[in-house]
Amino acid sequence: MVIVLTVWEDAMCLAVPGKVIVIDDNPQGLPMAKVSFGGINKDVCLAYVPEVKVGDYVIVHAGFAISQLNEAEANEVFDLLRQMGELEELGAEGQTSEVSETSEV
């Protein structure tokens, strides 16, 4: 399992798991994806993990997928975030780790 926490004096930066729901190339040729974080979809660059396919889970930090993980690992991270109370800040409060593929940003 991979989870990245960077702590500054008054802030913390967190890398979180999400499920890849669509993969496209952008006009500059970079592999991009729509990634769902408990039903909230964001655009993510896949340049660091080009082997990722639709349905895979990735760890995302600052708009970049930085590693791939399996569904069990992703659910474990969501459980840890839920225990820490971080899911509310991510906008996924009340969501399960199941991914809603019909939500759009």
C-alpha cells in the first residue's frame, strides 16, 4: 500500500487513491484520465504510470498518478482516510469506496 503524506508547519499534502474511468491523450500527447475519488471525478496525468488501464486504481498527488494499486489496497486507504476524518475534506463524505461512474465534474 502506498499513501503519501507531506507535512508542513500548518498544512499537509495527501496523495489519495482513485479509480480510472476514462483514458485519453491530450493535445500535447500526454496520457490523461478521468479518475473517480468516491464519485468525484478529476482529470489526472498518467505520464508516470503509462501501463494503467480503465478500471485500475492509482495513487494521485497534485494531479499526477504516481503509482498503481489494487482495489483491496485502495479500499484500505479509503478506510484509513475515513478514520482520520480526511474524506470530508476530499469532498467524499458519506461515500463508500465504491466508485460512482456516472458523476461528472
